[in-house]
Amino acid sequence: MDFERPDRALCRAELEKYRLEFEKYKEQNLQLNLARGNPSKAQLDLSMKMLDIVNSHSVLDSEDGIDCRNYGGLDGLFEAKAFMAELLGVHPNKVMVFGNSSLQIMFQAINFAMVDGVSGCEPMMFQKDRKWLCPVPGYDRHFNITMKFGFELIPVPMTDEGPDMDVVRSYVEKDPSVKGIWCVPKYSNPGGVVYSQRVCEEFAALEPAAHDFRIFWDNAYCVHGLYPDHEDTIPDIVGLCEKAGHPDLVYEFCSTSKISFPGAGISAVATSVHNQKGFKSFLQYATIGPNKINQLRQVRFFKNLANVKKHMAKHADIMRPKFELVESILEKELGGTGMAEWTKPRGGYFISLNTLPGCAKRVVALAKEAGVTFTNAGATYPYGIDPQDSNIRLAPSFATPEQIEPATEILCTCIRLATYEKLLEK
Amino acid sequence: MDFERPDRALCRAELEKYRLEFEKYKEQNLQLNLARGNPSKAQLDLSMKMLDIVNSHSVLDSEDGIDCRNYGGLDGLFEAKAFMAELLGVHPNKVMVFGNSSLQIMFQAINFAMVDGVSGCEPMMFQKDRKWLCPVPGYDRHFNITMKFGFELIPVPMTDEGPDMDVVRSYVEKDPSVKGIWCVPKYSNPGGVVYSQRVCEEFAALEPAAHDFRIFWDNAYCVHGLYPDHEDTIPDIVGLCEKAGHPDLVYEFCSTSKISFPGAGISAVATSVHNQKGFKSFLQYATIGPNKINQLRQVRFFKNLANVKKHMAKHADIMRPKFELVESILEKELGGTGMAEWTKPRGGYFISLNTLPGCAKRVVALAKEAGVTFTNAGATYPYGIDPQDSNIRLAPSFATPEQIEPATEILCTCIRLATYEKLLEK
């Protein structure tokens, strides 16, 4: 169909047809959910033996002799740093390891900038008109942290090898009120983009106008490929920045949340020793330190990157069929119609789908009516506003294949309905 | 000896005598530490079985059906709330339960006031000349949080039944720039004071000039009596405030850090539903939520207050002899000399000792020279400045009796030295 000059009679006929299908779905009173980027129970079961590895018979001293039961150790155990460093491909002296929420560390890193200021700059709470770059589509929880702290959120378009670096440079190198950028460099949320070597090098080469500008590099999916036999890699951004003469430019984050237990993992930040020093001088006021016994538990269970990779291959075996199921239904129902396009990610937790402009909110609302919950349309944009109203994030990890199949079919029906409705408005 | 008109010859002779004793101690190259308020290894061993209670065979759903391994649950599990509520003597609907650091929750509660503002008031980061009341002597980590956030710290004298409430009222009810007060209501750090019913009621009856004033009631030692057969009690401050018509006046904090493992306990805050709502609307940006598996571990191990009390009686059996040892040496060496006075706490982690004015720093420095570390003199006052330079905090929990004995004897020698030095200055 020609979307510019749609055949109105045909649109009405199709709308009628899919409206009937939709009503039949509604009658089933389904309750399905593809909104949550949570691992499934089968994935959580893979780590159950971790709960036995620290027990009443264990030595609870760390390798360097700290009694992990007691107070102390603001930035984590030596062996936890070594372990997380291997995951990130950085030197252990670049790493600090904390509690169960890497989001909390990102929040605190910005909090530190707000209260203390970074590298001798004025505390950000006293700096007016601060801005933060948000590659779109992106992760709502990232955007919301910087919104909370009063930054103006600037959307930056994504390409298929990372954020548009011309746009990034035009802000970062010219405007001293731009203080940071959110990045998910591997299997980006939701687009699944793996940043290219060139993009990473251009990040490291940035010459920010603001001395307190930092890249927030959330390597959340560092070992979360769906095709372990054909691994994707990104360069060590901390090393790249150092090599480019900008050692303090980046904080890299990761966690074992989606490797072990999302509520009970450990998180890490990799950054220059200078950045660590500043951050720790703040954190010592904010906490008595992380749960070190849980750090022992994680490290003694996984031991090293090789084991993590074996473990993540089992995750992939559970996840991959779900992604392929969604993609095959989308292809079967909507392939070649021009009504939607979607990503075929090689890792991470999401499929990113774009409808025709102006349809996404309507699709999500219709699906809700038929008993299927998706992430709110717009959530992948700053302030929850997708200017095109076209992006929908699909999260197939938590649901079973038996749930994913009808949920995706309903999604396709809703996309058809919303599309024909939109065409009839013309 | 008449300290106003000291016998200078006698002072010199005594100084000489104790200087020799001091030199002998120095020759022993001791390395002792009474600075840290850490539980001892023997105390930590009491909770080892907790490490077995959640294992690979456990049901990891909470009582209300949440899979504790996964994401979700910003304010803690239902059963964790019920458990911590029993410890605090409040209704479970007043309680939120978080991770391993109650200090972190206090920090975040002030952070929330800074960023969002409390009860519709302007965010505190935009309010100039904020003040915070600090009963003295008190806890340096408390004082430091409010210092970090730019509050002017106002010392408030302690009496033997709590802070001087006339002073508290004169600030809180007259000065709208006073935004909060730190309290350790049971076995205060370091004075060991148990707030009286009258003081608690007067706190609940406060009519603050600032709508965003809050009492920070750190009930850190709620079940930490040294004499379990003769328990000390304080009233439920959350209930008292509600009864007095000020339901939002207080945040009460506690944790299981010094009940189970200091690095791996769980923390709680009890406050009105209205305060909870505000705090949670902030926290949802700051974290993905607490480690729920660790909440299960704690709750399934202790089950209820009765078990906690039995458990804490074992802690007391380890702690009590250490406190009594310090007190008996102080009494034997310095009793009746007028050179020092000290508390005989019925619970908590500290003995608070006062030297003659102007001697505390010198005592701690001398002790250091002889190989014994105490908390820095002044640490118990805002900005680390004890205007009398007389307070020293003794922490006998971590050391063994074999370490405590020489450490306390050296302390007494150093007090004598510093005292005679001071008298000879006159």
C-alpha cells in the first residue's frame, strides 16, 4: 500500500477485518507482559548453587585478609575488583566494586558531582542550565536520574554503530553546560547497537568544553550476547581514554545483576585512580560500604571470565529462542508491509520496534486493552516524549514462549489497527 | 590535688614517674586499637548459621509471593518489614527495609530533602543558611553527612536523659533554618544515654518553625543492652509523634548490622506513610531496590524479636566483661583522682571519657605514641572540634580482654601525663 496516498476503501476493509481479530483476542482475557527486562525463572535457576558457596563452614576472610563479615572496605574486595576487571577488560586498579545496584552507583556518581563538584569545578548544584546528552532511543532509568538532578536532557540520534558523533561533538566540545552523556555501548537498550571501534575512539578523543564533563558508559550487557559462538566485542573505553590523554573522561559501569540474581548481584565502576579518589571521598559520607559477603559469594561462584562465559551461554540458550520467536512472528505478520521495522539484536534484553510516525502510543494502548502490557510508548525518550511517537520496546526475556507467541501476534494486530486508523486520518 | 592551685613540685615528680612508665610501654612496641566500634570475631561467629539458611534448596519467594532473586520491591519484603517493625515496636506499615547500611538511608533521606524538598517545601539545595542540631558528644558519621550537605552544625548539650530540650526547642521552634536533629535515643554514641520518656514526649511535641524539619532518630542500639535481664526501654517515637499530632516529624532508623554481620545486615526506616511516599518517589531514581535475598536470610534466621533477644544476650555476654574490664581499670587507676570521669553504659558500643579541659588531644597523641589507637579526640563534636578538648570515645568491643587491659592501663598513664603537663602550664 502507498502510505502517502492510501486507498481509503481498502484501509476501511482491513481495519474492519483486524478489528474482529482484536475483539476475539480481547474475549480471551489474557494477561501478558513484554514490558519488563527481567531474566526469567529458568535463568535465575542457573545460579542457585551460588547460594551454597558461602556457608557456615566457609573462611570469610578475603584474599587480602579482611574479615568480610565486619565493617570496612568502602570500594570492595580485592578479588571482586580483579573479577569485575576481567569482565570489563580493564586493569583491577581501575575498578571499585559495590552493592547490588549499578544504577545506584550511577546516581551517586552524579550526586557526587552535584554536591562536591568534579575535578575542582563548582558543585553542579550551583551551576545553572546544566545539560546531559541522551542517545535515543535509550534507557528511561538513565534519563530519569539526570532529569531528577535538574539537567536539561538533550536527545542525540543513534546510528547503527553508536550515537551520532558529529552531534555529540557539536554539544560536548562547544557547550560548557553539557556535563555528561549516557551510553550503553554493547547491545544498547533498546536498540541493540554495538558501538564500533571508531565510535569508541571518537568518544575517547572528545575534548569537552566543560572540565567536569564525564561519559557514563553503562556496559550493562558486557557478556550478554545471544550468539556466544560469535561474540561481539567493544574496546576497553577506560584504556582508550587514557591513551587519548583523557584518563578522567569516563566512568564505566557494569554488574552481575543479569548474570546471577538481579536483586542480589554486585556492581562495579571502572575509572581513573583520580576519579576514584574523588568519588570515594564523597562515598565515605554516603555509606559504610558494600555487602562484602555477597561479593565473596559472587566471586567464589564464578571465579573468572571463562566461567562467566560458559554460564552466559546457558542464559543465551534460554533467551535466543524467545528473541527468534518474536522476530519470526513479526516477520510473518508484518514483513514487507512497511508498517513497522524492528531490530534483530545479537545480545542484550530488548527488541526495538518502530511503527509509522504517530502510531506507537495507540499500539501500546490497544495492546493493553487486549491484555498485553508493553513498556509505555515514549519511555525510550527523554521526558517520556518520543517526537515521532513511533518507538516501542519489546522485552521478551521474562515471558515464556507460550506467552510470547500470542503477545506478539496481538502486537501485530494492534500495529495494523493503529496503522489503518492513522492512514484514514489523512 | 588542688587542680586550681597545683603543687608544682609534686606535679613534676609525678610527671617524671609516669614518663618512665610511659617509656616502658613504648619499648613494648604494642599495636592496640580501641577506636573501632566493630563487633569482635566471637560476636560475628554467633550468626554463622545464617549463611546456611538460604541455600540452593530454599524457596526464594517471599511470603507475599515475590521471587526474591529478581528485580522489584523498592522498600523491602513484607516479612522484613514485619520483622524490623517488631524490633522497633512500630506498626509494619510504618516500615521500609533496605540494604546493608542504615547510614546510607540517613544520607539518602537528607539527599531527598536536598533534591526534592520535603512536604512541598523548596528543595534544601536552594535554601541558604540551613542548620542542623547535633547533640554532643555524638557520632561523627552523623555530623559529617549534614556537614557534607552544607548544613551549619549546631552543638546541643546532652543531659543524662537526652538532649537539653530547652536548647532544642529554642532552636527548632524559633528558627526556620533549623532542618533537623541527630538523635541516638538508646545507649547514645558515645555517652550511653537512654532518652527518658519525658524527653521523647517533648521531641514528639515539638512545633518546628520549619515545615521541613525532621528528627533523625537513629535507634542503632535498640536491642544492644549489656544487661539483658534488666532491659532498658524507650517509647515508640513514631507512635508518640502521631499521637502528638505530628505524624511526619520523625524518621526512625535501625539495622541488623550489629546483630548479625556489620557488612551484611539489613537496615530499616520507620516513618509516616506520607513521609514514605515522598521518600520512595525519590528512591526510585536512586536504586533498583535492596538485596531481597539477604532480607530473606536475615528474617528466616532470626524470625522474631524473642529470638533476637536471645541472640543479643549472647552478644552481651561477650561485650559485658570487656566494658567491665575497662571500667575497673579506670576506677583502679584514676578513681578519686579527679583527672577523668567516664560513663558506665548499660548498652551500646562505647564508653565516653572526659579528661580535664585541654587534655584529650594530648592523651590520644601520647597513647598513639605508645602503640594504642583511640578515636581522634574531637571526633565526637561537629567539625571534629571539642571546645573543651576533653572528650575521648573508648570502643572496647573489637579488642580481646588481653588487649583491652594494657590499652586501658596505657590510657590511664597518658591521662596522668597529660594532666600533669597541663597543670604545670598554669
